[in-house]
Amino acid sequence: MRLPESARSALRRVLLRALYALGLYGTAFFPIPAGALRALHAESAAASLRRRRLLAVIARQAAESPGPPAGHPERLVTGVPLDAVERTLWQQLDLGA
């Protein structure tokens, strides 16, 4: 017999909360060794550093090439002057032309 999705979701939430409660209960009576805590902290710090480096690379790439990549149909053609409608739109957007 297969449970409906809502029942499986509710059962999953109950089991995860029970597991979390058991973990809290275990740490109350059996403290985590300092070495294990340091290892967990070092692992989370390394993940945070990797995330910050990735965000820095993405920000640098966005700053270097604003707009769509070369060959994209929405990329502006630099050698063609703006027509009257485009100039008006750019002035309304305060982008300067």
C-alpha cells in the first residue's frame, strides 16, 4: 500500500523532528568532544569561504561584462546610433545615450 504524498510529507516531518529531538537529548547527556566541534566548525567555515569566493567570481564577471553575452539577440550593437524612440526610452530610464 502506497501512502498519499501529504501523508508521506507529514510522516517525514515527524521523523525528522524526532531525530532532531534525539540528537538534542544525546548531546545533553553525552557532550560532543571539543575536537569534533572544531572539525564541524572548520568544515562549515570552509564551505562558507568557498561560497564567498564563488560569489566574488560571479560579481567580478558581472562587472566585467554587463548585459547579455556576445552573440545574444538582446546584446546592444555598439556601432549603430540609437533612433528617436530608443533615445527617448533611454532618457526616461536615465541611462544616457
